[in-house]
Amino acid sequence: MPLRFWVWTAICSMLPDIDVISFAFGIRYEDMLGHRGFTHSIFFAAMIGAVAAWQIPNPKSQIPSPKPQIPTGTCSFCGLPP
């Protein structure tokens, strides 16, 4: 696998926890943008997975293809099986 794949895999696994920054802006824990809110949703995982799949080159062609492991890694805390 290319290095870009591993970089995006690491980014996607840590990205849902970016919501802890919201505490510095006064957003409460239970708000939609608070901890375990929007960034832990299936929609967010699909959106980030689509961006990552677009950024990771397919070695067999020049057309990027979706990588199913990226959204499932982002959804890992949703209680969904990988």
C-alpha cells in the first residue's frame, strides 16, 4: 500500500476525536457539536471516507475508487461491526 493510504488511515482513525476542541469554544458536552456528536456520526464517517478515497490513488488505474475500510475505521465507535 502507498504511504498516502497509511497517512489517510491514521487521519481517519483520529479525526472523530477532533470534537474535544469544541470545549475550548464553550460548546457543551451534550450539544450536537460536542463530544460524540456530529464527528461520530455515520454521515461524517461516509463524508470523510469519500474524501479519503478520492485522495488515495488506485495503483491499477488513474480513476480513484472508494476504499471501504476507511469509513468503517471512522465508524468504529458507533458500535457497528467492521
